[in-house]
Amino acid sequence: MEPKVNTTASPRPAALALAAALTLAGCATPAPDTTPLARRDIASAELAAGIKLAHEGWPQAQWWTIYHDEQLNGLIRQALAGGPSLEVAASHIGSARSALSRTVADLGVDVSLYGNANRQRYSGTGLFPAPIGGAYYSEQTLRLDLHYNFDWWGRNRAQVASAVGELNAGRAAYAEAEQALAASIAQSYFRLQGAWARLANTEQLAATQTALVRDQQKRIAQGLASADEQRAAEMDLSLTRKQLMQLKTDIAHEREALRALAGADNTALAGLKPVALNAAPHTLPARLGMELLARRPDLQAARWKLEASLSRIDAARAAFYPDVNLTGAVGLDTVRMENLLQAASRTVYLGPTVTLPLFDSKRLDAQLDSARTARNERIAEYNQAVLDAVRDVAQDAAQLQGIERQIGEQAAATASARAQLASAQARLDHGLASHAGVLNARLALLRQQDADLYLQQVQLLAEVALTNALGGGYHEEAPLATAIK
């Protein structure tokens, strides 16, 4: 007898075909990216050929120590140890680190232990008849639950990369805050020292003008001068006293600025004293290019924010594809406690879960479009940051270059005023000039010395500004990997 041939189709190929069809249907198609912005190439960023300084190079870490001023070093050291302005940047790093921790937790296997014990009476008139209905039963469960997301499309990995980018951006932003704080303290300190130096010089100027007024009074009494000459001298003295008041106001202003920047108390500020200021050997690199990206913490922060936005686009694109999870459990379950540890009480469960975004394309499209828009914003911010960085360096270097030329001309003017005073004094010693001539020559020299002190202060401020524009000694740190450091 011939064996029967089963002509009924096996259900397995049909089920596989249905699963494949559902998978393909669940793979919604992302919209094409039609509006990407181009990222500016910083390698081509260079200064104009006419901007040159005497020394080439980049600032060193702790650049403020080259001024050999322990007062300045102490103020910056105190501020960087815990200045109020750094707390905001530090909190941003903490938030980014927490976000990374939450995102990393989505990777790998989630394992949890579940235990339960209960006692229940089943209804005597319900679904289960006697002897189950109307009786009490206890149930004890001890189970180990496992959950794993395969992340075949890299969605979770992209989210982790985005969180890492935000954390790296936070670290660069903290370095930027440190450099900005050090630069602000140095500039405020130099303004304070400059005001002290000009105050001392202006006090000499006022004393000389007072002596000139008295000399004019004597000359008027002797009929050798007019009242107009005395009034002119008195007017100059009043203007000088006004300048003294302004300098004292500037000193008070800068002391309070230093207090806020460094977080210093009255005792620390009371110990500050005037010191002679000297310009430091400032440098300017011959080329900027990619080195500027590594040296400017704000550019690094903008770059990492851009990288984070690109990873968010990858995550939004991966959401268009099926999400596959694996859930499993092994444990023990029994209605009698004494049987809990027996082999017959064991339970095993394993179940894959596939989520297909069949009717979710509008929301996914909106998410992807939002991520792409945010990417364009980050690119625009990065491009603007590159332009601003090159502009800052060029402007500060050009200003410093111009100040150096002014100082040269001012030195010649001061030398001439000093020679004029020496000549007037020599004529007075030989009876060939009046005391008023010597006083006027001394006034001319003191005014030139005030111009010297002002230019010296401006030069120090420009040096700090250029140092900050060049990154303040910052150099790109090793970026974090996907693991939390």
C-alpha cells in the first residue's frame, strides 16, 4: 500500500512570510535630508599678513604667572579653587554626566529579582468549582527577570554618543569659564594697579599745580603776572582734583569687581598694595588653522554640541525601524512553601518582543525633522564661533600691535619733557628763568608720565585679551569614550 502524501501546506513558511512582511511594513522610510548646512573649515582660518608681534607661539597654562606678581597669582588661584561663576559650569557637567548615566543604563542586560507570597480564597460561585472554589490557597514566587534590547539599528548607541558629546561640551565649557574668569581677574587687577599708579602721579601733579598757583599769587602781588594767569592755574588744579576723585572711584570700583570675581573677603582685598607693573613677553602664533580649534575651549564646546546633535539624528533615524527586545524569566512558583525549592516548582519564560512603527511615521518624521533643525542650529553656532574666534585674535593682536607703536612715540615725548625740565632747572640755577618755568616744565613731564602709565595699563589689558582669545593656555583634552569616566 502506497504511503499517503500530505498535500496540506506547512504553516511555518507562511508564518515566516507574514513576519517578514510585517517587518518590512514596520520599516518606515525616513524623509531625505534636504537642508543640511555646511560646516566652516577652520583649517583655512588665518590672520592678515600685516598682523605680527615680536614673539611667535601660543599662551602657556597658568599664563598669569609670567607677570611674577604673587598678589595676582593668589587672586586667580582663589577664584579657580571655587569661584561662584564656576559653579554654574560645574552643575552643567553634573547634569550631562547624569544624563549619560541614564542613557548607558539602557544598554546591556537588565536583571531584577522578584519575590512574592500571598494567600487567596477563591470564590465558591465563581469560575472555579469545588474543591478549588471556596478554598484558601497560598502561592509563593521567587523569580529572576531579564530584559535585553538588541539595538540592531544603533538607536541606543547613538543616544549614548549624543550624551557623551554633551558631557564633552560641558567639560570644554567649564575650561572656557575658567579661562574667562582668570582673564577677567587679571584685567580688573591691572586696572586697579594702573589706577593706583596714575593716582600717585596725579597727586604729584596736583601738588605741583598748587605750588604754581602760589607762585602766581606772589607774582601778581609783585606786579609780574596777571589775574588771568592765576585763574588758568586754578582751573587746571580743579580739573586735576576732579581726575583724582575719578581715579579713587575707579579704585573702589575695581576692588569690588575683584571681590565678586575671586570670591575674596575684605581681609584678602585689604592686603592688596600697589606694585610696579611690567608688560610680559606676549606671543602670537604664525598660523592659526586647526590649532585654534584645539586651543579655544569655546570652539571645542561648539564642536561637541554639534557632534551630539548629529548623534541625535542617527537615533531619530533608527526609530523608523523595528525595535526588538528579549524578555526572559527563571524562577520557582508553588502553592505550598515546603515545595518551593523542588525541581517541579521551577518556571521558565523566554519571549522576544518586536515593536513595529506601522502608524507612527508622522511623529517619527517630526522627531527627525526636529533633530535635523537642531543640527543646523549647532552648525550655524559653530560657524559663527569660528568667525568670532579669528576676529577676536585679529582685533586683539592688531590693537596690541598699535599700542606698541604708541608706546614708542610716547616714550620719545616723555624723554623730551624730561629734557625740557632739566633745561628749565638749569636755567633757574643760573638765574636765567623763573620758578614758574620749572613748575610748568614739571607739569608737562607729569602729564607725559600719566600718558605712559595709561598706555602701560592699556597694553596689559590688551595682552590679557589676546591671551584669552588664543585660548588662555587651554589644549583639547582627551574626549570621553562611551563609558563614564
